Amino acid sequence: MSTYLPTIKQLQYLVALHQHGHFGRAADASFVSQSTLSAGIRELESLLGVTLVERSRRVVRFTALGEQVVAKANRLLREAEELADLVQASGKPLVGELRMSVIPTIAPFLLPRILPRLKRERPELKLLLREETSHDALESLSHGRVDCVLLALPFDTGDAALAHIADDRLFIAFPKDDPRDPPASVKPEMIDQGRLLLLEDGHCLRDHALAACSRSELRASAAMIGTSLHTLVQLVNNDLGLTMLPEMALEAGILNGTNVVARPVDSPTAKREIVLAWRKNSPREADFQLLAEELRAG
């Protein structure tokens, strides 16, 4: 048996390279120089006596064995994170670092309302935030890059543990002087599919909006061109169509300064559920349940 074992740092470098597929980007993500990261991976290969990464000027390619080592490294790093979490959980609740991913259709609307109070009432909590789509956020959670995720359902969260935060109704937004003058609540069949503007693929709110309409033909014809809800609002403000917005965005004032109005969609499916997700059986579950309470109170 080898006298020497890989270090956590070496495994972190290897996983970062696999995630980013580029030495420079992996080094930036690891907050080290490219030469330091490259040297760490070479030391790991020398220690194991194998080649894990095939290097060329244009391509970084992992060997078959390298792929297996990365999979094992991800599990080991997650176990190391959980060990640290176990120690941290033995102290006061909601103290120290907590890494949270938040999806883009929640982050700019919910966080500004909640963060000042958290900072005031939980001064020992250091919340490290990153904005990611639902798929990327859950990948980060699975690989231990974040501790919890704030996202919206319905979405496949695998075996993650979940805590309900709020239900968020969906509204249809249209120009103020729209000649169609929609009623106080809009039935799905009244939505003009030729004018509907939605977020680009990858944003779960796009799927929530389509589900709220309960009309399969919208999937093929909707103009999915928006990169953010603010972009969609500006398109509607310039009379280029209509869109669907969550209630939390309206409450946060996304329509302020525009000639756009919004009315609720008259459908039982016209809502999304905001949840906090974390890895099942995490030793910090009590922290996450407490954080969920704080988010609900926001």
C-alpha cells in the first residue's frame, strides 16, 4: 500500500480542471495561479503513478482512469465538506460560512429584502451567494460546491431534502394601452401565443410559464428570446409582445417606471413553489431548517 495519499488540495485542483475543462479557468476558480494548479495535478499523477489528464495546446482530455478518479474525488471532497459541517453544526446555529446558490428569477427580487435583516439578526453568519440556473445549482449542490440551493418547483431535485418557503403566483404582463384590454384575471386560452415572450431555454420559469398556460402548442411557437426578466419587461414596454412574471418580481418593483401592467393568470397551475434544498442527511440540516424559517419570515 502506498505510504502517501492524495491531499484534499490536489483533489480539488483535479475536480476544478474537470469542471472547467481549462487550466486557466480552473486556476481562477481555485484562487491560485495556473502553474500552482498544474503542478498540483502533476504531483497527484506522480504520486499515483498514472496519467489522469492528456494535455495539448488546445484540449484538456481526461483519461478513462482520470474520469474514475474524478468521480471518486468528488465523493471524497463531499465527505470532507460534511466532516467540516459536522463540526460546525455542533456549535451555535447559523454561524460561520454557508454557501448558497440562488436561481436568477429569485435572486434579484427576494435577496435584497432578506439579506439586510439576516445581516442584522445573524451577524455571525457569512452567507456566500452564487447565481446559477436550477440545473447548475443542483449540480453544485451534488458536488459539494454549495451547501444549499434556493430554487423554484416544479423541477427535478433528485434526492435533495426540501423546505417550503412560499408559493409565487404568475401574472401576465402587457403594455398599458394594449387594445385587447385583458380582464382582471386572464384565462390561459386568452394568451396570444404569437406575442408571448419567454426566457431562453435553461430557466425553469420558462417551463413554469408554459405549464401555467396548459397549452402544449405554446412550446413550439413562443418567442423565447429573453435572457432575464428585466429584459422581457423592456421588450413588453416597447410593445414587442407580452410575458409572464412571478409575483415576487412585481412586489420588488420590476414594473416601476414602465408602461407595463400585470394581471394574474386564472389557472390553478399558474404558480411556482419556492423551496430551499440541501443534501439529504446533511449534519447541518438544523441550520437549513432555521434558514428556511428566516426566508419565510422575509
